[in-house]
Amino acid sequence: MKEVALVILNYNGIRYLEKFLPDVIAYSKDDADIYVADNCSTDGSIEMISERFSEVKIIVNEYNGGFATGYNHALKQIDAEYYILLNSDIEVTKGWITPVVNLMKSDPMIGAA
């Protein structure tokens, strides 16, 4: 288990996952465990992730409770020092996690970045 958990909440976002997840994995896998928390998608998202991205851990929420409930249910199942909540339509670049984690470590008064 890594110190950082990167969690993407998904609901029928297969097109975003197909487009952005490869770079999220490439630029994040060394620094974070990667999770997709699914809010009962019906578009084949979970099957696609299972088939194409074995390094991604999948959490299937029992129901679609929306953004806050979806993340709350998922985060209860993940043990990490730092959590990154990442939208599924975000493009990341090399080295994007380390500066944020270093900033968080540098000052215990920082609660979110």
C-alpha cells in the first residue's frame, strides 16, 4: 500500500476513463494506489477498467448517492495517509503528485491542497 490513494468517482464515464485514465496511470502509479469508485454505472465502465487497466482497484458503491456520498462510501474502504480526489475528465502530467504531497508534509496546518 502506498502513502497516497488517488480516487476517481465514476458514473457512466466510460468515454472519460478511456481518454484520461491511461495518462493518470502512467503518471501516477509510482506515487499512488489508483482507485475508481463506481456509482452503479450502466455503460460498461467497470468491465472496461477490469479488462484494460488491471492496475486500477475498483470499488463498486451499492447505489448512486451522488458526489459526496459516493466518495464517502469509497474512502471508508481505503487506508492511506493522503487522498487525491480526481475528476475523471482531468489530464495529468509527469510528476504532478510529488509537489503537492511534499507541500502537505512540510506544514501540518495544511489540511487540503
